[in-house]
Amino acid sequence: MAYLNVIEIESALQNLAAGYPGSTELIACPNVTHEGRHSHVLRVGAERDFAVDGVLILGGVHAREWVPPDALISLAADLLEAQELGTGLVYGGKRFSPSEVLEVLETLDLFFFPCVNPDGRLYSQTRDALWRKNRRP
């Protein structure tokens, strides 16, 4: 199984936002990375005003952390699909009912930032698998 690269991560966020427009918002980060990449955060939750609590979920902070970005994309997709289909979720031995999924998505804004360090991720996936940092000199 191959891990997503930085282009695929951005594409996945865009596809989730396009596939679930009533429950998501694609937010562009205000600054580009050191190597000029644009990053996005996916907000998942019901449309509402800004008075609701939010949770920021980060992944890929260190370059060689390849699993967390993929896991966060999968979690966002699972939540959105469960909401749309009215189903629950099961992770390992833990079950979340349809009402628990809806409660989370109706009372919180979840902000998924799956790849905080895309420059480092690309470098670690293509040049040095043990690279841990970002690419700023």
C-alpha cells in the first residue's frame, strides 16, 4: 500500500469538499510553504455561525510521519459518509452510533489539517526516508 503524496492529499481534501458541500469548507492557509506549496484545511461540520467550538486535528507535522495524513483523510471521509448515509462507525472494538456521529458533527467544527509539513513529506518520500524536519534552511 502506497502512502498519499502531497498532491494526492490536497486532491483528497478538494474532493471531500466538492462531494459534501453542505458539511464542509475548504480553507486555504494564508501562507505558502518554504518551497511555495499551498496547503488547505478541511472544516467538517454543519453550516452555522462562528459561535461553535472547534477542534483542530493536525497530521504530518514531521516529514517522515507518513501514516497520520492518510489516517486523517480517511477519518474525515468516514465521518462525512456516515453522516450522509445515517450510519455509525466502527474502529477496532469501538462503535459509534449514528446519533453519536451526528452529535459530533452538529455541535463541533472539526478542522482537519492532514499535512502540516508538505515540503518535508515530499522530501522524505522522494529523497531521504529518514528526513524529519521541514525544508527551511
